[in-house]
Amino acid sequence: MAILDCLQNVARELGLPEVTSVADSTNQTTRQMLAMANRVGEELKSRQKWPQLIKQFSFTLTSGKESYALPADIDSVIFRTHWDTQNHWELEGPLTPQEWQWRKNGVSSTSPRRKFRVRGPGNNQFLIFPTPGSADAGAVLLFEYQSENWIAPKTWAAGTAFLSGSYCFNDGNIYSTSLGGTTGATAPTHTTGTVSDGAVSWTSTTSAYKQFLADTDSSLIDETLIGLGVQWRFMRQKGLDYQEIRDDFEMALTRQVLAIQGAPTLNLSPTASAVLMGYNNIPDTGYGS
């Protein structure tokens, strides 16, 4: 559901005048609801790890390079998803500042497993210890994270008109076009650079897309939650009784979380774990000796 449709439903339920446009509207009530919709989405994103927002990021180690750039759209890291695919080890971390300095400067601080720390405001924030050497060059590390992009622009479709400076969404990726035009027959799937779909050139972007920029934008988080969140905030701002609708919002959030997350099957047998070989019974070195 596009944000225009979502706020039209909100206006009807609250008995407000019909909403005809959102992103470019000069109507104060519509602008207020749009600001609330953006706020609701940000709140929902921070309250839950949403499967539809989770991505995997991988990068290749370079000899002598300690720090690596994080994804541009990263919101929060999914803990215990950090893996060294070369050695099939889970990375140790994140290290605290004290642990990091001890590892870097202590008398005896080396170990076979790679460790990591996230630090600093710049682009190179993911730090690896020990610093990769020539034997490590080309190794791939990966982790999962929740993206800031909880909003998706209009989905790409063949023969569809896009304005200059607009965006499209396809296969989980966001693209922008500077010139616009009517799309060709080949959907964009690239993750870097600019590629034509046969008529329109699309540039892959990883920058955060976390505000509604067009009437056709839609939320990747359930629009019912967005609508209920806007309703109770609007009523509170107007000094009306909003508690019942807020309760509806919280119950809808709980139902949605349970529906998308599910739960593992409980094992009542004596077996402690389904993992047959793990860190408890695999040595770091000396295989076969």
C-alpha cells in the first residue's frame, strides 16, 4: 500500500477531509500526518528486528588493512552473524575498548581467531584484529544487519514512466534515475554503478531511504501499523482521547511480530543441541595430530 492510500484511509477513519496528495501537499493536516508516518516508521524499526529489513554484507580482506567500511544503509548489526568464511569461524566480538587496547598493545594478545570492533563516525568503522597479512588477503568476512531503508519507492515495471530524480525498487535494491523516462524491458538487478533497463539508466544506491519522498512510496513494515500509529498520535496532538487506538496499535504490533518471527520447535528430548560438532569439541589447531 502506497503512503497516499495509507493516509487516505487514516483521514477517512478520523473524519478528516479527503487526502489527494502527500509528498507535495501544502495542506497543514496532511503534512502533519506525513511527519507522523515517518516518525512511526522510525519507532517501529527501532523496536524490532524486522526480517524484511535484514541484509547480508560481505567484504574482502586486504593485507595490512585494519579498518573496513560499513554498509551505507546500516541501522543495527545482528549479533552473532559475523563469520570468517575462509576458516569457517565465527568472529569474536564486538570487543570493548579495553579488550581492543589489550589485544593491540598487550604482551601476549594473539590468538588464531579474528576479532572485531565497531568504532568512529567515519566510513571505515569495522576494525579487524589481528591486522590481515598477505596470507589473509582475499578472505571474505560477512555479517547480517538491519537496514535503515524501511521505505521502498515505486516498484520497477516495464513500460512505466518515471520522473527525473525519482527512485525505483526491484529485487530488494533501490535505484535512482537522473533523467527519468519510460522504462524498457530489462529490470535492474545490479548492486553497483549505473545500468540501463533498455531505456532508462538506473544508478544503484545504498544511501538511507527512510522518509516518504513520493506518493507512491510504500512502507516495508506493515501499513496497518503505520496507520494506527498516525491515528493515535494525531488524536493525542489534538487533545482527544487516544488510549484505545494506542492499545490497538500495540496489539497489532504484537500480532505482526509473532506472525513474521514465529518460534523454534521446542525439543523435549535429552539432546542438548542439534550441533554435532562445535567449538566444544573442535580444536583451533592440530587437526589429525
